[in-house]
Amino acid sequence: MHVTIIGNSIVANLGALYLRRRLPDSTKIVVVGPSSRGKLPLVGESLIEISTRFIEEELGLGNYLAENHYPKYALTYYFKLDPENPDDRTYSVHCNERDPLTRRPLSSWKGPGIRPPAWLINRHEFDRDMQKIVSADDRTEQIEGHVRTIELDADSGHTLFVEQADGTQRRLATDWIIDASGRSRVLGKKLDLVTRPRDGQRSCFWFWLSDFDRSQLKNLDALGPMPPAEGEEYHYDRYYTTHHFMGRNYWIWLIPIRMADNSEKISIGITWRPDLFEGDVRSVGDFVEQVERTHPVVTDLVRSGRSGDSHTLRNYRYAVSQAYSKDRWAIVGDAGFALDPLFSNGIAFSTIQLEQIGQLLANDCEGRHSPEYIETLDKMFWAPLSASQKAITDWYEFMHDPYLSSMRLHWVEVSYFYILLPMVVNRCHYDPERIGLWKILQNREKPFDVPKDLRKLCDSVGKVTAEHFIYRGKEKVNLRAMDVVEDVQEVRQQMAEGAEILYRYKRDVMARCEEIAERTRRSGS
């Protein structure tokens, strides 16, 4: 069987590496793409457990990550109690805090714990290194150039017409086409599959900062649980997380980046809903002007260093209406969708796709090409992606609300650690014998949404104080989520445990609010 991957992006090269390991050696794999991205920006510097597991376990690159990139210990969110007052630096800080002790040690890892839960990657270095690894494998052919025309023929095989880097033309026959062409969206445009949401679009601006004073990030009054002290069981530096500062209709990311010479930069960006956000950001100056009204702790950090390498994407969200076809083509990653990066799950959903595509191709190699199974995967892939994006879209309307935002975060993270993550680890997203469990995500309308009665409760709360917040940074991390189990019933058990945690959290929040309200009534009388 011949498989052609269009593109030379992170997803194209991860796909080439994975399919080379997943498929029989007799499978011919060809990667067609330009040698560089040109002026196209790189996004996606924060991995989560799903993408980390894929790169470490499926590709065997755990030691590479440890030796070349920074660890990521958590996603950290900063909810400001008084977002309208720039002089008040009181934040309710939330993160997922526990070390996944059940994972196997990583030999080259020398930091706290047996290995980091995830990684903060320098995309320039990572993408370059993945290209080198693919190039070093003589079983995979690389063609430097651009696909100019495609003739699809599911029965006789597809034909691609490639303009090579030297200007010559090449005709390429293939059984399967995997479109990983990124924002070029080769197949999506050819087949008229690309759609853009009318409402809830996103724009973002980001840049890298060097020679900065990282201590500026500590110039805030942080409420909430702190990491364990030096010498305690799981001590880590909270600086090595993906930082999120929430504002009115926008959010900000800060991601520490390790450079090839071991120097340090930090990626800083802002994402907003243009239909809600009052303002615009096209430069670092615009960023400082907008952000210092709410988060001077962030702009103080920016002023302490040197900014550069800035990029802008405006109204960038899109998605294709179909990802997999019985006609032996697939669309993966940015070629198929552009996500809001709030949960750092863009690369994660791409790796989920690569494993699904690997199963489709393996079936075909074995003479078990099934249009019904392909249609099932195509429908089921979109369920968690669409649900997570819908939850983020709705969140923008009250991102400045520290109390409701903390509840939203808790709901999303418990759902991730107790539902989505264990299902992916245990192949429920593609294993024909386990895929029925994945339908739970398809059948639940809003699996990541805060219940209506909690949202109503928030509306009744007046001024939010420190005691309103309930911190469950350790409880919401499922330590069994990374376990590979023999019986899928164990995954169901984890899901039930997650539901119980959410029930207790809801009960405790409502009881806390009633207690505070009763105390206020008594003091007022």
C-alpha cells in the first residue's frame, strides 16, 4: 500500500513517524511538502498528557523531550478578584497539582517526580528535529515541493501532481492521501469542506520575550493552594506551567521556552472574541495598553525584557465538515480545524486523529477496509472537539468573572482527567471493541459545561471574596488516568469517580455560598 502525507508541519512529521511504526514495513510512505514554512507562524508550545503520551510512548521520544525542552507541571489559571482595579493584584490561582506517580520513570529526567506530566516545547526546534528524524529514515521518502493538483480515484488510486523545489513536475500515484498541509487546507479547499463559524470567532496576537525578569510573575497576591515546599513529596517550580490570565472577553498565555543554546524566552499571547472584546491588538504596544488595565503583573514582565518575533491571526477559526472518507483520504490537524488554544489541546486532537488514521490504514493493509467503520470514526472524532470549543466560546462572555470561571475550570479539568484522558490512553477512540465507550462524549450535549443551577448561584452572589473559592487542585487529577487497563469496565469506574467528584464539588460550593450568605444576613441584622 502507498500512503502520501501532504505537508511538512509538526502533524505531517509526527504522522510519518507514527505510521512508519504502526504499519507493515512493506507500506510505502511519502511526505510531500516545502522545506520551510515561510512566513507562516508556529503555534502550539504547550503539550498536555494526551500529546505527551503519544510522543513519548508511541514515538519513543521521551528522552528527547527531557533533554531538549522544559517540563510542564500543570495548567495554571489566574482569576482576578477585582478585574476593574489595576492596583489590586489579588488572584484566585488554580492548577492541577499532583504527580502522576503511576507512570514509568524517564531515564534522562533529573527533576522532581519520576517524570513531568507534559512539556513546554520550543516549536522551532521541535519541528526542525522531527523533520530530521523523518529524513534519517530511509524507509520514508520525502519530496520537497508543493502539491498543485489532485485527482481522486478511490478504486484505481489517487494521483498527485507535485511541483518540486527545482521547478520540475512529478506525478505521484498513491492509495491513501493524508492531508496535513496545515492552513493551506489542500483537500478541504478542493472538496469545498471548509466552514467558518459565524459567531464566536477568535483573533490572537503573540510574541516572544527575552532577557526578562521572571520574578515579576510573583508580584501578585495569590489565593489558593501553593505547590509543596522544598523537600516535600512533589515539589516543583510553578513557573514551569502554562500560565493563563483571564480578562474581559479575552485570555492571556505565558509559556516558558528553552532555546537551543539553553537560554530562555517566554511566549506571551492574547486571544479574544472580536464580537465581544472592546479593542484591538496588533503590536506589543497595543498589548501593553490593553492588558495593563487589568493585569499589570503581566505588563511589568513585558517591560522587564525585550520583545520580538510577533504574529497575528485574525478571525482564524474554521473546520472541515469531514475528516475521514471511505474513498481513502483523511484530513488531520490544522488542515481540518483551527482551535482556541485555551486548553492546549490542538496537538492533542491531532495525535488522536493520527491514531485513528493508523487504525484505518492498518485495517486496509489487512484487507478489512470498512466504509461503515470510517463513517463511525468521522462522526465520533468531532464530539469532544466540538464540545470543548463550544465550552470555550461560551466562557468568553464571563472570563472576567473569577468565581464562575473557577467553576468552569474545575468542571473541564475533572471531565478531562476522568473521562477523556483515560479513554484515549485505553484506545477507546479507535479500538473497534472499545469505541462504544467514546459514544458517551457524542451523546452528551455539553460534557464540559457548568450545571445551570451553579451558574444561577453565581448570579446571586454579590461581591466575591477569598472564602468563596473551593480549591481541589489535587483531587481533580486522576492518578489512574494514564493506566493501560485490560477491562474497559475500569475506565467506566474512573468516569463514575469523576462524576462523584463533580457532585461533591457542586454540593460543597452551594453549601459554602449559603453559609456565607447566612453570615452576611446575620451581620446585617
